[in-house]
Amino acid sequence: MIKINSSFVSALALSGWIILSFVPYFSMSSYEQYARVLNDGPPVIYQAFGVVAFCTTVFLLRPVPTVHAASLLRVGDTRSFFLWFCIYTGTLSLWSIDPYTSLMFTLLHMAVFSCFVSLWRMGEEFDRMLPYVGICILIAVAGLGLALGLRERSFGFVPPNNIAKLVMLASVFCIFGSRRLMRLGVVIALALITLTQSRGTLLAYLIFWQVYLIGTNSGRSIFTWTLFGVSSVILILMFDLLWADGAYLQRSLEAVFLLSDPVRGAGSGLTGRLDHWVAALSVISESPVFGYGLRTRGPFTVDPVIYSGFNAHSGYLNMIMDLGMVGAVALVWIFVRHIWKLKPDPASGANIGVRRRAVARAYLVAALFLWALEPLYIDIGAPFGLAALLFLAVPCSTAGNIRKSLFGEPHGEMAHSFRV
């Protein structure tokens, strides 16, 4: 009898799903081809195949936990709140400008989230597989670089911000591995984020590490490292100002943030984002309370955005267009509430949940920041948005010791000790 490692196979399916979203870029050799391929929809086909393969794999390997994760019987935890939120978006799909699309994405969100809840309930088995997901992502990025070559700030015609968010996600997964792998992930992530000059992702990555370190260190060590970091920065600034009149600092800031660049600098309206935001407000004003329906931004053509498939280039504005103020407030509240529930617990001691809660909390905080600048929120077609759902499914606490059966499943009185 062949024994299947369900955690490994599930992690492999997750890696494949993330990598599939970048497969279409291998065939893009010109900007015209880039625009044509994206408009014709092949990336959506790859993403659809990835989500179906992932959900099917998890359900076949863990049918009972996955079905239980989708249960609405227990009310009051993050899992049930998000599922009720999905029921809300599914109900609103009846009045959506595209009911089929809204209902389809609602069901996909429920299925994917339930699969993630089921995987986290595997405990340490799933945690040990996440570094392999990070390594697979880094290998895929290296493959993109070798196949497409360096072009301006990215590889081929892959949007630079997508590369930056992808390596940030890989670095986050590497934290679940050894210290050496974690450090390697940090070096690679910082190098590629700097190469792509993705300023928003760089700030989000720094926010992630600050929140993560706060969640994993004692107050004394946090104070010590903060004092050391602030002192080092002050010393560097003083030497630069005294001996070089601030020239090195100015050149460093310009190299990373391009503050004087005519296209991406301080006077560019946040790289053209302001034009999108103003256009989005005129769209939102037509249906501010309940929005137009989940994932139904395609029909809008609003000046100065002169193409269909309107995107506000802000996750929060896209969220309001999709869900209205009611749905957007509800979704953000679910995330903020979960972040609060994941706060460090000194009394919990060293267990398998401490690191995952610290990583999840830091990632969600960074995601909430980046949603203001990037056109995504719980987008299952984008790896960064997909990971937001993954970490939203992380259990808030692990009570007691979990006894496992031969198949790795909790049983007995502790079978439901995970609370999401």
C-alpha cells in the first residue's frame, strides 16, 4: 500500500497554483503581445486550472476536515465570519451587474478558504512544507529571469511589482524553515525588490519584519534591537551630513525611490495612481452602499482611464466598487479582528502555533498597507492576494496537546481544539 503524504502533496499543489499564474509571461516577447495575451484571457485559464487542481487535491486527501471547515454551525470565530461574509457577497450577486461572475468568485473564495483552514489543522506537518513552497517560488522566479532576461526593472514583460510581491511571499514562507533558509530568503527578497524598485512592496516588507519581530521577541530584546537600529541609522546620517553634506543619503534615496523621476517621482501623482483613484470615485458614487458585485469591474470605461477592464489601482477602492461600503467595512473588520486575535501571547510558550501566528499577523498587517497602493485584496488570481486568505485561515490559538491518529488527524476531545 502506497502511503501519501497529504501535507507534501497539498503544498505541491499550492506551489503549482502560484507558479501557474506566471506561466503566460514566458510567451510574451513584445509589449503588443503582452497586451494581447492579457486581454485574450489565457492567464485566467491557467489560474482556473490551478484553483481547481488545488481544491480537488485538498478535498481528496482531507475530505472530512475540509467539509467541516466550511461548516456554519460554529459562530464567532474568523472562519465563520468569513464564510458568512461569502454568503453576503453571494446574496448580493443576485443584484450584481454580472451575477454569474460574482457567484462564481464567491464559491471559489469559500472553497479555497475552507481548504486553507483544513491544511492549517494538520499542525506542524503543514508548517514544515511551507519552506518548500517558498523554494519553488524562488526557483520559478529564477526561471523567469533566465528565460526572459532582464528588461528595465523586471524580467521580460512581467510587471515589476508582481516580481517584488512574489519574492516577498517566498521569503515569508522561508521563515518556516531553518534560520539559514530564512536569511537567504531575506537577502534574495531585498535584492529583487530593490532591483524592481517596487517602493510600496519594500515598505510593506519592512512593515512585515517589524511586526513579525515584535510578535516573536520579548519586550527586552525588542527594545534592544530597536535601540540598536535607531542608533545605527542616526550615526550613518550624522557621518553623511558632516562629511558628505548628505550626498550619499540623497543618492541612495534616489536610486531606490526615484523621487525626481518624471514618470515615477514625487510629481507623478503616485505613478499615475491618482488618475485611477479619481476615476474610481466617480464610479463608486453611482453605487456606494452595495457596489456592483464581486469581481465585476470589467464593463467600466471612465476618463481619464480610457480602456475597459477598469482597475482603480487600489485594493480598497476596488473593494468598494465590488462590495460597496457595507461589504468593504465588513471585510476589513474581519481582517483587523483576526490580526488582533493573533497578537503575541507570552503565556503560550513554545509551540507550533507561535511562529505561524506571528507570521500571519505580520503578513496581514503588511497586506492591509499594500492594499492601498496595489490593485488587489483577496484576489485568488494573484499570489499575494491568495496568501492573504491563507494567513486569514491561521488558527488564533492552539489549546492543549493534540493527539493525532495514524493519518495525522486530531481526534478525541482535542479534535476541535483549533480555533480560527
